[in-house]
Amino acid sequence: MDNNTLQFTFGESLVNNHFEEILDIIGMKLKNKKQLIKNKNKIISLLNETFPSITAEKLVNGFNIIYSEIQDVPFKYDTIKDVNNSINRYSQFILSINNQFKDHGYTMLLFGYFWLTRNFS
């Protein structure tokens, strides 16, 4: 893993001037795989303006590093319906603990979104 991934994972934030637009994308109800892929590509494009080496894989790996101690992540992600429900539940979880993060959980939300949708790329 390169230094940029470690930087994102350990204490830095992925907030940039597009954070509101990215949150709107994450909050969209997904209808199909095509929309999901388009959303993920748009998020990466918006993040790349500030973080040129960011990739979907690095965001998934950020989640893996943080949650490496958890044996069974209680989310389903096999169908679009499962992904929608899991993103909603994960977002509610981050919202409930947002005060523990420098960026109020924004980076954790991004990590989780890309991890939960990793099978649809």
C-alpha cells in the first residue's frame, strides 16, 4: 500500500470542495448497476481534483484496514436492494458516531460506500 492510501486512512480527510455533491451522490437510491458505476466514477472524478492518486481500490482498502478486526461486517451487498439498505444502515451508523471524527465521518462514509459497492464495478 502506498503512502497516499495510508495518509487517507490514518487521520487525514478526503473532504474537498465537492463534498456536498459527493454526499448527494452517495445519498441517491440506486436503481441498477449502470447507475452505480456512473456514480462511483463521478465520485472518483470529483475526488481526483484534490487527490490525484485516489482510486476505488484505495477507498475499499481504507475500509479493509479500518475494519480488519471485525470478522463479520453486518451488511449485505449482493443485490442493488441489499446495497441500498446497507448504505442506508451504514450512513445511519456513521451519523450516530460522527463526532468521533475530524471530518465528521465523511471519509469513513466514502470508504464504506466503495466497500459495500465493490462487487458492482
